[in-house]
Amino acid sequence: MNSKVFMILRVLLGLFVLMFGANKLVPGGFLPMPEVSGDAGAYFGALASAKTLTLVAFVEVVAGLALIFNKLGALMALILMSVSINAFLFHAVLDPGGIGGAVILIILNIAVLYGYKDKYKNLLS
């Protein structure tokens, strides 16, 4: 992968997760959050009350900063894949109307993982 393209994808992913992670940490958030109801609302409420969303927000902020500044980016992209898959599955199963952001997140994450493929060679051999 071209190094300039990879850098742009890495920074985009970093900014994307940093923005959404910071939104979860700021009381009231700075991005409008659509109302979710039914099973999606119950699941989201359970995650919030168990402070799981705070942990996810912290992971997103740390991963976002690491990707932006290219420090431990390969590790953070791998850790972030679990967040990406969970966001995608949440929207695919419980809130299909909001799946757009999750699709962008998982595509960016896969592209960045592919860009770091040389870092994973020893791990996978």
C-alpha cells in the first residue's frame, strides 16, 4: 500500500475513533446521538450503566491518538478491530438505520490492518 494513502487512512481512522471516543467521555456529548429504542435501547442502556461505554471510549481515545501520532499503531488497530466488529454487529442486528458509521469504521480498520500487515508477519508465522 502506498505510504501516503496508508498515512491518510491511518489518520482518518484515528480521528474517527478519537471523535467518537471523546463524545462518549464528555458529559452530554458534543455530537447528536439518535434515540434508540426497544432492544437496541435496552442493550445500550445496559452498557452505559455497567460503565462499559466508558471503557470503550477510553480505548477509542487512546487508539485514536496512537494512530494519529503513529505510536503503537499496529497494536491499537488490532485492539480497535474488536470495537469495530461490535459496533457493526450492534447496528446490523439492533439498529440497522445507523449502520453507516459502523461500516465506515470497519472498512477503515480493515484497511489500516492491511497497511500494517508486515508488522503481523512474525505473529502469524
